[in-house]
Amino acid sequence: MSMTVVGLVAGMALGFAAYFGGFGAFVLVAALGAVGFVAGRFLDGDLAAGEFFRTRTGTGDRDIRRR
């Protein structure tokens, strides 16, 4: 299934939720869709759990002291 079709289905689901259930249902469907998206990416192997808990090392260009 192409990403265009997935986007179309997601947009239609959000539209139906907003029309029939109001704003609260719209937010609920959007939140559950985001959770499902992240879970799907994790199960496909495109996302690792460690990416959410990565620590910052402080080795950016801003932290280098110039003499």
C-alpha cells in the first residue's frame, strides 16, 4: 500500500471522527493513529527503542572552546 493511500485513509478516518464524534473524537483518533504509526515503524525495524532514550554527549560545535 502506498503512502498516498495510507494518508488518504488516515485523513478520511480523522474526517469521519470529527464529523460524527466532535473534536474529542478527532483528537482521540489522531493520538491513536500516531501510536499505531510508531508501533508499526518499531515492528518493521525502521525504529529502535534506543532512539527515544538517547543521551546528549555535548560534543556539538557550540561546546568546543576556541583559544
